[in-house]
Amino acid sequence: MVHNAHIHGGQIVADVLKVNKVKVVFTLTGGHISPILIGCQNNDIDVIDVRHEANAVFAADAVSRLSTSLGVAIVTAGPGVTNTVTALKNAQMAESPLILIGGAPPTILEGRGALQDIDQINLVKTVVKGSFAISKVKDIEPKLSKAIEMALSGVRGPVFVQLPIDTLYPEETVRTGYGIKKDPKGFMNKFMNWYVKRSANKVLFGLTDNIIPVEVKPKNFEVNDTTIFKALGLLQSASKPVFLLGSQIINSSESLTDLKDALESLNIPLFLSGMARGLLGKDHNLQFRHKRSYALKNADLVILFGVPLDFRLDYGRHISRKSYLISINRNKFLLKQNRIFRKIQLQIHSDPKDFLLKLSEYKRSKNILFPNLKPWFDELKKVNSERDAEIDKLAEEEPVENINPLAAAKIIDNYLTEKSVLIGDGGDWIATLSYIIQPRGGLKWLDPGVFGTLGSGGGFALASKYINPDNTVWLFYGDGSSLYSVMELDTMKRHNLPIIMIIGNDAAWAQIAREQVEIFANELATRLEHTDYHLIAEAFQSVGIIVKQISELDGALQKAIEINKQGQSVIINLVLSKSDFRKGSISM
Ligand SMILES: Cc1ncc(C[n+]2csc(CCOP(=O)(O)OP(=O)(O)O)c2C)c(N)n1
């Protein structure tokens, strides 16, 4: 329940979060922030305490991506905040909304040598959408509400809110902490006491007010009818149209069915990327998984729904100059980026999901017909099947030692269901997997996104299991990546969030080694060992399994699923051979 008679600023923070339907916060504690955590507990908001601040932010990011709730992370002042920087940047690049609350030293001591006092606002400036420095209790409610509105509106992203310790603790504690005396002696002492008391009064003013926070309504985009009709007109005359759908298309789990219906009624060949992966389930006839560049080179109309012209599309150069290009994006900057490489004929600054839904609604209501696209579908199917056959052949190759990653991926895919949430955190092995395993539904696939951050897996997995307790969460790690966050096994254990982890153990930072060795004939800093990663599980009363031969994999997966159902996390240490499958796929 929301408390109106606040006993401390931490409770006001928790009340604002509660009114905005926040169900969980992720934290690594510190004296600066305790009152907020206590307030959350008072309000029945779950508090999940993790083992590294970055993971608190990765988890908050994943909550926002996977549910209709806003992700929130709460960390202590100084090193607590600095530890979040990479995860904040990752969320900013992925346009994932979240609130990071950071503690700070008392307002009166700012810049005077207090513990953990650094310029946090300037530090995070370039990695967040916005930041708010609160210095008075009475500003907590309006500024935190503004921060939430900012995170969720327009191009969404992380917002930082700084709350000094004296805005959060009960009045008595703050006054004692300020060293306010009842009866000071002497002129200087009296003057100091007056100054300190005045400062405390300023900070605490409003604490006893009856503050009733209200839920924030984010500002959303309008969809302009003229652009819808223009797109429909172009689709009416296109014989080789193709849709690319990216993460911006998925704003909430509520619209997944509507999105699927809309795509089916439009009936255009499409490719899914980022968070949009899995939207249509396994083997849908509209979706093509391979040879996207072929489709983009041969299409006459390309529509990008929330997909930027970045390195993944070779900055636009993957798209034939002869085709007409439409891009719908929430981000104005991304609509203009790289026009030197590829002009976008129709730039639509709007929400791609709303645009898509309206496109199909108008097509239906106005009885608009598109040309017969069967020849184009057949052409794409043919190149797609050719690639599938190539992959099948490579999967059958016997490696000199250990396990062929393609063969392993094919077996793993057999165990996935509509209740499997898949998380990728690694290089080569993860990219190989993503060619083969298929998420069985929308919001069932999570990777860091365009920032390509190793280490997001542990936090993502915690949030995924929290959001989907009856789903099986599979965390696929590279061996290099795994040690960034595998210690979150401890949080998984304490908070009953059991995960299946599969570590692709190729004894290398293989994605880097592949190019480096070819270019410089030197393995420097890219070699690891076939470490016994599965033994880590034992330290956390979890289960570790080593798989050295492909024939052992089915048994290991069955065992892992069974153990996981009973509430334990499992690490499968999958010993892989080197593979040339992704040769030549360096990203510049
Ligand atoms: C935080 C971070 N550090 C370094 C990199 C550079 N990097 C990209 S892929 C990769 C190799 C990943 O190795 P591993 O997790 O073992 O997966 P593998 O490529 O061996 O399958 C590295 C080091 C990165 N993307 N992010």
C-alpha cells in the first residue's frame, strides 16, 4: 500500500514507484540507499539484491524489454554508480527505458570530501537519456515522476536520478547526522548551528506533506494517415517488397498477437532482428532467416520498421539503390544517419508498431489488394533453403576433437518450446547458435543489442525468470563471456530464480581470435583453456554437467531440464571444437 504520511524520503521514492506499477527493483546495497529499499518492501515491491551493480542495470533493462513494467535499479553513491556505466550505455543504445537511482553524500557536504562524493551527473551524462539531481525532499515526487515520463516517452532510454542521503532518511537521523545541537555555546558555534539547521530545514521541507503521487502517462507518437496511404500505394505497385522489423516494434507483451495478425494480413516477406526475433514463432511462412542481403539487393521496396542503417546493414549499402526505401523510426537522428550511403526516400518519424498496426487496419478496412507475390516468395524460399542445406552439411562434419557447434545447436533447438526464453551473451558461439535455434514466440529472445556488450547475460537471466517464472530461461554463454556474470548464480539461488546456462567452451575468445590469427598470425590474448566451468555450479548448490561428446548432449539437456523444473540452476559445460562457420564476419 502507498503510505501518505511519509516518515522518510525513501518512502516517497517507493510510493512513486508503486503508483507507476513497478513490481521489482534490482539493487546492490549501500548506506546511502537503504531507506528506498525499506520503502519498497513496505510497498510490496520485490527487492532483488545482485552481486554487481552492472547486473542490477542489465536486469532492469530486461524488465522493461520483457514486460509492461518499468525496470528500476538502485545503487549506492560513487563506485555503485560508476559500476553501472556500461550497462547504462547498453540500455541507451538499445533504447530500453529504465530508472537508475543512485545515492549521493549529504547535500551540505557536496564537494567537501565526503565518502564516495563524485560528480555523478556529469559522469553519466553521455550514457543516459537524461538525469535529475534531487536536493530537497519536496522535489522527490515531481522530479522522479518527470524522470519516469522521460524514460518512457519518444526514443526511450535510461534516466538517472540522484538522491543524496539526507533527502532519504528520517528527520531525526538527518538532524543528528548534521550535528545540530540543542544549545550551542559561543558565537561561532551558534552561527554554525544556525547554518546547519537552515540547510537541514531546506532539505527536509515537505517531508510531512500529504504527497499523493500519480501514475505517469508517457507521451507517444502520432501516426500520420498520409504516410500510411503513401506506403499502401507503394505496396500496391511493388512486386518484390520486403519488411525488416527490429527491436522498436516490440513495446509490450500486450501487442504481440495484434502484431502477428497485422503481419499476416499484410502478407509481405520479412526478416526479424533484435528483440523482434521470435515474433512469429518457429518456421513461419512469412519469415526468412537467411540471405537477408540477397533479399535487400533484389527487392523493389524495402520498409524498415525500427531498423537503423548501421553496421548490420552495412550502413545502408546492403540495400539496392534501385529499390524504394521507407524507414519508420522513433529516433529522428537514426532516420538521417548514413544518408551519404543510402538515401531513405520516405522517412517517417513515428512509432513503428503503431504504424504497422494502422497499415494493416487500413488495408483491411479499405479493401486494398496487393499484387501476387508468389514468385518473390518462391525466389526467397529457394535461396533460404539452399543456405539451410549448407548449414545441415556443415553440422554433419566430424570435428577432429570435441563437439561441432552447429551440431550442438541443432540438438539444443529440439528441446526448445513456447515456454523457452533464450538469452545470448558471447561471440562466435552465440552468433552460430542464432543461425540455428529459433525462439518460439515474441519476447523470448534477448541479446545485448547494438552495443554488443559481453556480460549482460546474468542480469538479463535474473529478470527473465522473474518476469516469466513458469518459463525455462536458457542463458547461452561464450566461455569468455561467462565469467563476467556467472556469479549471479548466487542471486539465482537466494531469490529462487533457477536458470539453465550453457557455456560454449571453445577455450578462446574465438570471435576475436578468428580474425586476429588470420591477419597477424598471432593468438595473443585470445586463448583461454578448457576450464571446468561446470564446477562453479557446486559452490552455489547448483548442478554442473560437462559434455565432451555430441552423444552426451541429449542426456545432459534432459537432465538439466528436469533439475531446473525442480528449482535448481544448471551449468552445462559444452566443450566445443573450433569452427570456421563464421569466417569473414568481422564487424567494423
Ligand atoms: C565488454 C566487452 N569486452 C570485449 C568485447 C570484444 N569481444 C567481442 S566478441 C569477443 C569474444 C567473445 O568470446 P566468448 O564469449 O568466449 O565467445 P566465443 O567468441 O569464443 O564464442 C570479445 C572479447 C565486447 N564485445 N564486450
